[in-house]
Amino acid sequence: MRIKAAKTTRAGKKKYFRLAKGYYASKRSRWRQVIQQIEKSLVHAYVDRKDRKGVFRSLWITRLNAACREEGTTYGRFISGLKKAGVGLNRKMLSEIAHRDADSFKKLVEVSRGA
């Protein structure tokens, strides 16, 4: 007796159609367009997860530069001074300090200038 693959095929297609929910027009209802769109979307999702790290880093640097300029220095001089002083804080933490605690950040700027 021949066993058809209809159940398996339908189950596989259901996964794709579930992922395509909310897409525009035939990209959610026609099998060929669904396959193409889902594969493209998954590629973008993977790449953008990697890119997000760079986006956040640039946000932290922008925040730091703005805070440094308020204190009368530049981002580059600030980071260089911290490295010479041996301060091992990363840009995320420095950005949070600049954003939430201005007094501590002023002290860090002074440490940076002293080095």
C-alpha cells in the first residue's frame, strides 16, 4: 500500500504559512511567494541581530560624545585618557553613567584629563 506524504507536506507548509502571517497581499497566502518571503525575512532577521550590536555601540558613543562636550572635552580625548588611566569601563557602562549620574561622570572626566 502506498503512503502519501500529504500529512507531512501540509504540516511543513503550515509552519511557513504561520510565519507569513501578517505579510502583505499574496506574500501570506500563495505558497511560492510565502517561501520566498520567509527565506528573505529569516536572512534579514539573522543579519539584523548582528547589526543591532553595532547600532547600540554607536548610540553609546553618541551619548558619550554629547556628555563629554558638556564637560569641555571630546569623546576621543576622554576615551584615550581613560585608557591611559587604566579605567576598564566599557562604552555601555560609561554611557549609562553619563545618562543617569552626572556627578560620577564629571569625576571620570577629571580622571581622564589627569592621565
